[in-house]
Amino acid sequence: MRRIVVLSLLAALAVFGIVALVGCGDDATTTTTAAAAEEVTPLDPPVTVKVAYDNAPGTAGIILADKMGYFADVGINIEYVEFASGAQMYTSLAANQVDVGRGIITASLFNGAAQDVRVWVVADSGTNVPGKGSYFTVVIRKDLENEIKDYADLKGRKIGIVSVGSINEYFLRKALEKGGLTIDDVEPTIIAEFPDLNTGLANGAIDAAVQIESLITGGEEAGILSYFKDAEDYAPGEQVAVLLYSDDFAKNTEVANLFMYAHLQGVRAYNDAIVQGSKDRDAVLAILTENTFIDDPAMWTKMRPTGLNVDGSVLEDAVAGQQDYYAEIGQVDTKVTMDKVLDMSFATWAVDQLGPYSVPQ
């Protein structure tokens, strides 16, 4: 039986969970699709949408859509709701107490659907960008980089994750499979929050970790860790985080469509500036550094970027694969078909209005 070492009992997934309200940011210049907003009839009177979210980079689409005025353009006022954890956020979505959230996919999504309690995956909110390096991946302790060179070298190592039965353990299992190993061949070590993973690496408490940007780049610069393997090598095409609608909000098609329309404008502004490096980068960075936990503009340009799909597309096979994983470890008893948890109609409608994305010149 595998041994799990618990170094902290605090709640996991602080980066993906609901941890803080954003503050006010500066206005920014328009993105490649902003002009299209004039073609959509705004809500009159305006409608307030309750949004639960964290201040992680994956929230950039919501943040930019708000601070750049895209939600206001379609008659939507955003009311931010703070939660202590992603689990609390999911519960509130399932109870229709908030309208929109974002985070990782958990067993609760599938278990709820099996009991006709709906929370809908409606858009991408975090994937690794092929060719740009992985923003969520396995890293190793700097002083072990000459010992741990390949996946099989992870055998017997203490590997930090922020929770078991989650995307963190899922990615770890994928990496171990590449070396012919299983989770029983290592010591999963639970450390409550992502920043504390770097502390564990620095003091030798763990040998490796499943870490996230900007903590990967920060750890590299501090000489704490080394980037191990690109997740595209061991977990290609995986869905790390998603945008979620409550069931009642999804049924309010007009508002739900317009929310997605504005949100994808924010996503495209992010992609223009952060992934493509457009001339509007400084204006976008001013907003993101004010409203996310990455408050250093230089870090945004150095770290491996969080991928946000410009059309909102979700990797359906990856979602199905995560359900299989949760079923395998006993967290999902009854599997559901993907039409019970995925609804891409809102993103499809929004893209029809926005038109195809154009890379800035």
C-alpha cells in the first residue's frame, strides 16, 4: 500500500480555488475583436451576474472582459463572490447561488450530473500551450537534476502535490506511467498550497512536485527547482481548468450567451498580449498585475503562459479521461456521458458573433 506523507492539513488548490476579490484596474486599449461588440444588442436593463473566481492567471478572460468594459458593453454588471475553497465554489454553483465560476474538474462534477445536479463546463480556462512550455507540470529539486533525468528516476521519491484525487495527482500519475511506474512507486506528499511546494523543495522535504506558473519560473530563478519535463510529453492535450455555469444561469440563454461573448473578448485580449506579445501588452499587463497574484509585469513575459482557448473550446476527450481517472480511484461510482456535463453552445454562439480570431500583426 502506498504511503502518503501529510505535511499540511490546510485546504488544497489555492491557486485554482476561490481565494480573493479583484481590485480595480486601469482601462486598456481594444483587442482584435472589440469592434464586433457593436453588432450585439446589449441587455436593457443591465443584468447582474454573480461570478466566483480566484486571482490566478486563468481568470484573465473574466478580469480583462470586466476591466476593459466588454461586460458593460453587453449590459452585464459583474458581482464578485469570494469563497474559501474550490469545493465551496462548486457547491454554490450546484445550488445556483452563484452563476459563473472557474477551476479544475473534480469528481463532484460527474457525481452531481449522475444525480441530475448540474454544473456545466462551458469553456476552457486553462491548458498548456504547445510549444510554449507547460504552465502546470512536474518539477524537480535543483540539487537532484543530475539524478532525476527521466521518468523512471522518480521511483522512491517524495513528490509534492497539493491534494490527492485531483488534477495534481492525475498529472503525476501520467508522468509516472511514462517511466513504467505507478503511484505506489513514489511517496505522494501533500503540501497545502502551491507556494509551499517551493519551500518544500528548498528545504529538502520533497524531491519533486507538480507545480504551477509563475512559481515554476520563480523557483528556477531562485535556484530551487529545475523544469523536468513538458507536460505535452507525458500528458498531451489535457484540460487543466474550465469555466463553469450554474444550471439556472445556463438556462438563461440570452444572458449566458452575452457573458460568453464578452468573456471571449477578454480571452482574446489576453492571447494578443501575453501569448502573441502584441503592441497592447503594457496596457493588458497593467490590468493583470493589478488584479492577479502575479504582480510583477516582467514575470508575465518570462513565465510559460497559461493557455486560454480563443474560441473557448474544451478538450472533451480530456474531460472524459479525467472522469475515468476519478472512477478508477473510487471517487466516481456512476460515469456519465459528456453531454451531461459539457455545453459548448454558448461558446459556439459567441464565436459566431465575434468571427474567427486573428493573430495581431
